[in-house]
Amino acid sequence: MKTILSNYETIISLDDTHSLLVNGLYGALDVVDRAEADALSEGEAGRLDAKELERLMSRGHLTDSPETEIGDFKMLTGVYRRFFAERTLVLHIIPTYDCNFRCPYCYEKHRLSCGEEWMKKTMSKEMADKIFAVMEKEKKRGIAVPECSLYGGEPFLPENREIIEHIAKKAAEAGMKLRAVTNGYSLEHFQDILSGYPFKSLQITLDGTKEENDRRRVFIGGGGSYDKILENISLVLSKGVHVHVRINTGPGNIDSVHDLMQVFEEKGFTGHPEFHYYFAPTEGENYPGKDYGVSSGDIVENLVRNGFEKKDAMKHVAEYGKIVSKLTRLMEKKEYLMPVDSYCGAEKMMYLIDREGAVYTCWNFAAIDKMRVGSIDMEKEKFAFNFELLKWTFRNTAQMPECMRCPYVFVCGGGCAAKAYMKTGDLRKPHCGGIREIFKDAAAVLCGEHFHQTGEREMTKSLKEAVSRYTPEERNALMTSRDPKLVLDLMEKKGLVFNQTVTEECHSLSPQ
């Protein structure tokens, strides 16, 4: 059969004489001469030297059997889902839907229509106890529950202090780390809880410098939130808790957000080991009008114009940062590309449990009854799921024809399900967004820099080399076995380690 370019291939220009071959299925990144890349893109692989053809074939950039590629895709995604994605439960607890802010772009605005009495309801200690009892049962059946995240509304309302401390105590007793998404306004009321329990990190949002933030992130009684948030970031850092600052960025504040970096410097945040910030573009139906609607690329370009090196700018922009981190790890050649088959935890085992025990998979849809996937059975202390859950768990790249042959399949995992639903009304549709442009931009910068510094052409390990070591019998075992020990031993026997930390966690969950 004729040797052809892989269905999963992307060719990216690095400079006038070199191009980067990227195989999205096997994670192989290789630099070739521009003339070789041109020959491959024109379907003339025969113009390459025989030795180079053989090398590119072994790396997965070329194939003589597209069916083999699909077989490898199904095997890799199957192993990932059964023995990695389906073995960790991501727990979010929503103690209240109430909030002390009234941000104009909030995607939770639908909750306000339920009335003040409904908004102010708070989770009972009994419900919290039942949630953790369910988690203990999940652990006994081999599921890891390493963390508990607090979400809202705003979890850290002063009137919620008692239930927040109770949840923190239950999490600590269960050996779980704690995280929270908070607006950061009332954290001084919780400083002893933050230091007394295993809080790992908080995500806090700012919308730029004081003028912009106080126009967009408004306290419920009127007035801005900027100064109070900065005070509480300092407070949290002093307690040894990691802070992720999310900076919502749109046309109304994109030209001033870089000034926030000077504020971070003056406050002593910059360089603090527990401080990290990133820019997130405001886009979509939740962000109407002139203040909103920029892309990740727009933010990177703006930061570069204001003195950032492009590589550093990319690290601090949401979607770019994920790609930069992934490429950096792959270029260390310690692991293979992780064959993720979905975009986020919503399609795996991420459960948001609200004050009344209702269960949702995605924070975009919490409190929307038709999107509820189940509830906590108080009497039996177990999950009671409904058929809505299947719409999420069956949303993976192996179930979406548009994704199965896409070069970016393991980069985006089919994209955000919530955005797909809001755009098409169908959770099963992919949402590509700007991932192609973001990946090409990031890969050109990182790989171009690495090549020009080292001259190295094979930049990553290739899953093609790993999967080719398996016999048909071993491949069948990888695709069909439900025995974690058998599969993990077989993976390690052939050196197929996606991520050492994740693999070790899976070993710890294997039946004794």
C-alpha cells in the first residue's frame, strides 16, 4: 500500500528552511527540512531519502494503513478511560447559590430569578455528612477522591462560616485536600479555617486594575471590590495557601490589564512561590456588548506589545498555558502524550453536589433542573443517577466522528461540552473553538526555540514506537481487560507510561 501522510498530521513552519511535523495521535514532534515538509504535504513522500522515510514511518508521521491508526486510537483512548479517567472522582460542593457580588456578565444569573429566599438557603451539616459518607463508599470500590473543592455562588460568605468549617473538617478527616473558587471579598472571616485545614489553593478573580475591576465586579450593596480582594490575596498567601488569580479580559480592559502586573510587583505577589495569575478571554453569550469578545490570541499579542516575551505571555493566557505546559513536559521525553478522550472532568467523574444533594457534572449548568444528573440518596448513602449522566459519560472522542480522525484529538478532547450545548443544543457535538490556532502558535514558538538552541530534531517520545511493541494478543488484552494490575503491568513492561504520577496512583487503587 502507498505510504501517505498520517490522518493526524499537522505541518507547522518554523523558519524559512525548517518545518515541524506534529502527529496528534502519537505525540511525535519532529523537525524536518522545509523541502521535505513540502513534499509530504503535496503527497510526494517518495521524494524523501529512504532512511528518512523509514524514520518518519516509525515515528507515526507516515502510514500505509489508516485503519491501523484508528485501531491505535481506540486502544489508547480505551485504556485511558478505563484505567485513568474512571478511577478518580472530582468532588465539588456547592454550600450555597447565594453571592455578595452582582457581576453583569455572570453566567449564574438564572439563579437570581429563583428569589432571595431560595438564594439564601445553605447546606445542612446532615447533607455534608451524607456527601462524605458517599465518598467513603466510592473509595471502598476503588475510586480515588483526593480533593474537595468549594464552589457557589460564593462559598465564603460570612454567614456560611459554620458549614464551611464543617465541610473542611470532614474533608481533613477523609484525607482530602481542599480547594475553592471564590471572589475573595470576605476571606478575612475564614483565615483560621484556611490555615487550620488542608487548603491547597484558591481561585480568585480580578478584572484588571482598580477602575476596570470596580466597574465590572460590583459588590451587592454597591461599591467596588478591588482593594478588599488585594488585601485578602495577601492574607491568603501569608497562610501558605496557593492563589490562582484569574483576570477576565475583554476589549474594555485589555489595554490596561498589563498595568496589573505592576500592582502585583508592588504588592510583593510577583515571584511568590504560592502566587500564579492568568488571563481568560471573555467571550460568548454571557458577555454582551462592547466590553467583551476577545480571543486568547488577542491577549497574547497585547501582552507582547506591552513588553512580555511571547513565550512568557503564552504561559499566562488560559488556553495557551495548558498547551505550553503539555508541550514542555513532552519535550522533556520522560512521558508519552496522554491520550485524553474528553475535554474536562464533566465527561468523566466530576460531580458538583449542591446544598440539597442535587448532582451536576458541569458548573455552567448547576441549578438548572433539566441538567441534573442525579442526587444523593440520603437513606442509602449513595449516588442516585438518572439517564442525563449518560449524555456526559458517553461524550468522548471515540463517540464523535468529527474527532476520531482530527490531528488535535488529544489536545482538545472534543472541546467544551457546555459551549457545544449552548451553540448547538447537543452535548454530543464537538466544540473546536480556537484550539488549532492556539496550538500552532504555541508549538511554533516553543519548538522553534528548542530546535535553534539544541539542533535536536526528534523533540518528543512517540506513542507509535510504544504501541508497535505489542503483539496482537497483548493489544487485545489492553483493549478488553478490566483488571488494572494486568493492564498496568503490561503497559510498564513495554515502557508505555503516560504520566508517572498518574500511573502510580492507579497502582495504589488496584485490588489487593
